[in-house]
Amino acid sequence: MKRKELSARQKKMLVFIRRFIERHGYPPTIREIGKAVGASSTSVVNYNLDRLADKGYIERVPEVSRGLRLLPQSEADVSTFPGTQRLGIVPSSATSLLQVPLVGTIAASAPVPTPDDVGYYYDTDDLIDVPLHLLGAEDAYDLFALRVVGDSMIDAMVAEGDIVILRRQTVAQNGDMVAVWLDERGETTLKKYYQEGEKVRLQPANPTMQPIYVPAEHVHVQGRVLAVLRRLQ
């Protein structure tokens, strides 16, 4: 079924959302959208966002400040909108950096207690710039960063104080370096993942440390490591 035509304001909002995500790596707030399209009322912005969701261009997450996601079919449509410049949207220039939220710490040592839901909540002021070439074609919406505590992954070139960039996912392949939540222990850790029958082996990359064996049903993958950032002293 062909989707209904968008109003000029809805087109402008959609293009702004796309450009904002391209530039920052996360979606804009309602107030940021309103400022960009000249709508002083948040109710007006909300109304038009709801219409964009109804027409299949975006998905909204209730009661979340930046709870917007562009649906795949919207990408092609935005590029065909006539008069994008006249709508007041200037396409962002190509950038070599992507901003990724730094959401907390992860233990690369013995598992330690930490807040759950790793990677889903963050202070929007705590963002780090990541070179795009380290991330390939990953969807920026699914990325988050954690600061490493401990040295169990030292032989995998991950040291204490490093920042690991992860993609949110709930499954892993053998050999993947992942952040996992161990629900029986109420703990989280950064290790290499190996499924071995009914158990998972969480393997450190440090010859002085032993692997951790946990029943598979009590291991919850939070994300897979894509890149490691280190500040040189």
C-alpha cells in the first residue's frame, strides 16, 4: 500500500532526524526537532511525529527522551524529497567521526556487581568521538561504549582504562568478545564467549586467570566488542 503524502513540515522533520542521526549517532529530542523546524510547541512536534509513525517512516519508544528510530524504508524516501534545501535542511558534510554514548564501566577481571541493562541508558553529555573506519557499516543507533576495569583481557589488547565500543546484541558466536550479564551472580564481565553444551565458557585473555563456566540459561549477552580505544600516556 502506498503511504500517504507528507506535509512540508513532516518532510522537514524527517530530513532533520536523518541528518541529526548521521552527525551525532543518536536521535534528536522533541525540543531539538521543534527548534529545527520552527515549531515552538512540543504538542505540534508530537502530533507530526505520531503521523510519521502512522505512515511507517519512524518508530517511537514511549517515555524515552530520544526514543526515535528511522525505519529502513524512510531512507530511500528522504533522498527523493524535492527541495530539501528550500525546506531549510542542509545535508551534513561527510564526517570521519561518530559520537557514541559512554554508558559506564565493564569488568575485565573477575565479574563484579554493576547496574543491569548495560548500554540502554546514558547521560547525553557523556559522548565520545569514534573514527568511522573502526565501525564499518554498523548502525549507530545500536552502539554504546564502556570503560574497562581490570586486566583479564590484556592479551586481547584490552587494558584497564581502555574504552570498548560495542554493538547491542543478545547472541554471540564462539570467540566473540562480549559484555555478559550473569543473572545468578548479579554481575557483569567482559570475556570471550564459547558455548560448550549446556554451559558457556567465559574465557579471559590472561594466562594467570582461569575461565568461568556458567549455565547457558544464566548468561545474557549485552553486546559484542567492535573496537578498542586507548589514550596514550
